[in-house]
Amino acid sequence: MNFPSKLIEDAVNEISRLPGIGKKTALRLALHLLKQKESVSESLSQAILKMRTEVKYCAVCHNISDAEICGICASNKRDRSIICVVEEIPDVLAIENTAQYNGLYHVLGGVISPMHGVGPDELKIASLMKRIEEADAGVKEVILALPATMEGDTTSFYVTRLLSARGVKVSTIARGIPIGGELEYTDEVTLGRSILTRVNYSAE
Amino acid sequence: MNFPSKLIEDAVNEISRLPGIGKKTALRLALHLLKQKESVSESLSQAILKMRTEVKYCAVCHNISDAEICGICASNKRDRSIICVVEEIPDVLAIENTAQYNGLYHVLGGVISPMHGVGPDELKIASLMKRIEEADAGVKEVILALPATMEGDTTSFYVTRLLSARGVKVSTIARGIPIGGELEYTDEVTLGRSILTRVNYSAE
């Protein structure tokens, strides 16, 4: 693409380095910003720079945070005896948005994947073990909320073995047919598993 | 959405003000930037701010430019006797990328649209007329490359009337079946027009 202005070209090149944004979209965004007031571009660029330079990671759970310890770990309204283990930061947001969980989190920063050279030492697993050993009131349960992939299952298996050796109860989030899902269109692995792990209605 | 960090929230809010980018995409982009080196966010925000504050519009053709007069208008390699009239800045880029045109441009900044309160006075039509009157060597032809919509056609009609009164030759880009397009799937208006405005092979 030939750009009529070096300034536009630089901006388009920078914007198109973002994932999922090509040159055409980047140009559209740049031209949109040109049409807006200068303050729009100012606050956008300041917010990005401020976020990148000032954001911290919680020393306990490794979630993003504005302080040394994140709001969830510091809160006295959360149940400190349950820890939910997730792969990445967006998973914490997703679970928080359900408003169904009131415990703490632990962000592993990935899952075990020999294909990509990610072993247990690259993840925050040691930090999870340390956290459980040092917890004042003790940790009653660890919920594994890892992806339902081979890598996720491997990680779940690895973490479960370590935790079981320490006598901590381990659970995993339920796999099955999504709410609103039709049996007919559900893949057979999920459907088969949902039958095997069926929930007893009469006992409830 | 509940954000674990005010800094992230601010950045997500700013990014999601861009057209076509929602909160989820904005969060994905923000987390991507957090994973990259600080220099990536730095150069991105600087490029955006620099573009917005320093970019100029060409005093002749109203295209974006780094100087008072844009590279195309200032070039002595372009044919100054032809002006191509377009709606917006991306149209100039699109035509430049074809490498089939060597004349000058004129960006109207929109098309006549009574529905949206855009009349001829809101567009750079007067500036086009002034340009044609003041051209040293004279303008032989004006090519209208406006969108094939009702508004585009209205604008073409309006500009054609003004130019014809001044004795300037006016042409418009060809409408027809796109290269590689199948007759079967072309809409009947385009197909009908392509028959009416057929091109004589034998005379060529």
C-alpha cells in the first residue's frame, strides 16, 4: 500500500501489529481517529501507555492488579479456603462475571505443552504449592478450571497428583452440554461424557 | 465486565471506542500488549498521537499530507490536466494502488445527502471549481470516481452540471461486472447497465 503521509504509514504499521488487525483495518482506524477530536487520540494513547508501564501482577495469584496484592486476594469478603486454578487472566474475568464464585484464584500463566516447550517449571505451579502450604487457615479445596484440551487435562492431572499427595481436595469444573444446547448438535465426546458424569436428581 | 485493574479498565474503554472493536476485543488487545515488551505499547501510542497532532490536509486536493501540499499535487511526474474526484481519503489510496492513474485527485469529503444534512456547501465542490479556473495549463478532463449509490449519483450529476457549464470534459469510472465475476451471480441492475454501456470491441 502506498500511503500519502509518512505519519499515517507509521500509525498504520503500529496498529496492524495488534493481533487480528490487518493493514486495511488499521488504516480504517487511523482515518477514524483523524476525524475525531485530538483529545480522543490523546486519551487512547495515554491509556495504553499508562496501562503497560504501571500495571502490576498480584504477588499471590499472578492476576493483573493495580497494587502488589490484587483486589480479590486482599478482600476479606472472599472465601480464602477455596482456590480456583485457571490458565490465563481472561479466565478470571470470565468466572468473576458469572457471580457464582466467591473464593480466590491462581493464574498458572499457561498449560503444560511439551509440543511448545512448556513444562511444569514454566508455570506458576510451585507458587501454588507454596501458597497452599503457607495458607494461615488452610486451603480446603482447589477447583481446576483449565481448558478441556489434551494440554489442559495433562496439567489438571499433574496438579491433582501434587495436591492429593498433600491431602487437599481437588475438583474440576463440570463438562457437559452448554445451557441452551441441543443434544442433536452436541459432539459425541461431550455428549458421551455428560452421560457418564450424570448428576443424581433424586438425591438432591 | 468487572476488571481487576483500573488501568486495564481505562485502556479497554478507550480501545473499545474505536469503530468495530467491542469490549471483548479491546480486552484481548490490551492483554496482548501486556504480554509484549514495553517498547511495543510505547511506539504504538506515540505513532497514534504523532499522526493525530501532526498530520496536515493538502491545501489543493484535501488529501492527507505531511506538508502543506501533498506529494501527488507537488509531483512533476503527474499529469496535471486530469483530476479524479473521490469521496474520501481511502478512495485515493485505492486508486493509487491500481497503478493505472497518473493524474491529480480532489477529495470532496463526502457526497450530497439531504437525509444526513449534507449539501454541496459542506463538500469541497467550490474548491474544485476554483482549482479548475485557476489551473495554469488548464484542466482537460475531470474523472468522477464517486460511489455507485443514490447519493454518489446525485453528487456526480451536480458536479457534472457545474463542470459542463465551464466546458470541462467530465467522465465517470466504468460500472459493470467485476473481473472474475460470474454473470449468474451478478445483480440485475449491474448486469443490465453493463449491457447498456457495452464496449465496442471491433472499433478498438
